[in-house]
Amino acid sequence: MSKSSKPWKSTPARHKSAADISVSIRAANIADLPSLVALENATFSADRLSKRSLHRHLQSDTAKMLVAVSGESCLGYALLLFRADSSAARLYSLAVDRKARGRGVGRALLLGCEKNARRCGRTYIRLEVRADNKKARALYISEGYSARVVVSDYYQDGMAAVKFEKPLRSRRASIGQA
Ligand SMILES: CC(C)(COP(=O)(O)OP(=O)(O)OC[C@H]1O[C@@H](n2cnc3c(N)ncnc32)[C@H](O)[C@@H]1OP(=O)(O)O)[C@@H](O)C(=O)NCCC(=O)NCCS
């Protein structure tokens, strides 16, 4: 669990997907490390986070990790980074178990990140995604993220990154505009 002086309030949010799986989003803790390593290794072939990095992020004051769980299974995770001098939170990683994809887990994690970024006083979320990652780009666009800039030769294999950004409206503002 994060050593943040402001403890993470992790009341699990429950989401039901079209495929009728019930998923809870909660803050990750050290007991999730083996699942996080397995997910990371199964998902990414390059630019992977090592076990050591994942462990460090789990204990960092400037990182928040969320996991999507169904029963005993960890179906996905998201890593959000915070910098003291920035009004933006950075979505650094998002991964869903192949067997659970297309059932709303990625979206539930993304919405969980937005909620937590708001709670931490951030007014934006920023992220980079591989230019050839159509699924992830479709997810971000469907949730209101805008592509800001393309950075060539960003990843280890030379692939470009698209930088996305979304302003986070406060809950009160969202309700007021509904
Ligand atoms: C990208 C990823 C996180 C999406 O997770 P997921 O649980 O499959 O996504 P969801 O079921 O919540 O779908 C949300 C949206 O993503 C997009 N999407 C998901 N699967 C898609 C597919 N096969 N083709 C096109 N768009 C797709 C759609 O916009 C979808 O919304 P819709 O169902 O209303 O059409 C998942 O595919 C993944 O882990 N990929 C490998 C790692 C990765 O690319 N991470 C992102 C790095 S920035």
C-alpha cells in the first residue's frame, strides 16, 4: 500500500460489463505484486516495468496503482503518477488480462484513475500511447481524451507516441452541466 500521508480511500467501485462479469476497482497493495508482474510480462514485450519498479511504485508517495479484481483474480491494473509541481496526473500504464479484454475492465480502470486524480486535486490526466495501438486510442477517445502531439521514435522499437490529455471536471461541475 502507498505510504502516502493521505491514505488512499479505496472503496471498491463496482462495474458490470456487457459480459456480466462483476469487477471491483481498488488500490493495489504489496500482496498484488505477483499478479502485477504476471500482467506486465504477459501484456508488454518491450518497455516493461520490472518487478523492482512495480514494487517501488506500490510504495511510492507519488504513484497510485489500481487493480481490477473479480473474485480472486486480478484482471488488470493501472498506474498513475503524480508530480508535486504539476496539475496533471500521468497515466503511465494500463493493462488488462487478454482473457478479460473487451468486457469493460480497461474502461473501469481508466474511470477509477480519473476519480483518484480528481481526489488528489489534479485537473488533467495526460498519457502517451503507441501510435499503432488502435484499441487503447479508441478507449481514450471514447472517454473524451484529445490527442495533443505525436512524438516520433518514442518507444524502444522506434514507434511514435501520441500524447493524449483530458481535463477533469469536478464532480460538482459535471452534475451542474448534466
Ligand atoms: C487497451 C486495453 C487496456 C483495453 O482494455 P479492455 O478491457 O479490453 O477495454 P474495454 O473492454 O473497457 O473497452 C473500452 C473501449 O476500448 C476500445 N476497444 C477495446 N477493445 C477494442 C477492440 N478490439 N477494437 C477496437 N477498440 C477496442 C473501445 O473503444 C471500447 O469501447 P466500446 O466497448 O464501447 O467500443 C487492453 O486492450 C490492453 O490491456 N491492451 C494491451 C495493453 C495496452 O495497450 N495498454 C494501453 C497502453 S497506453
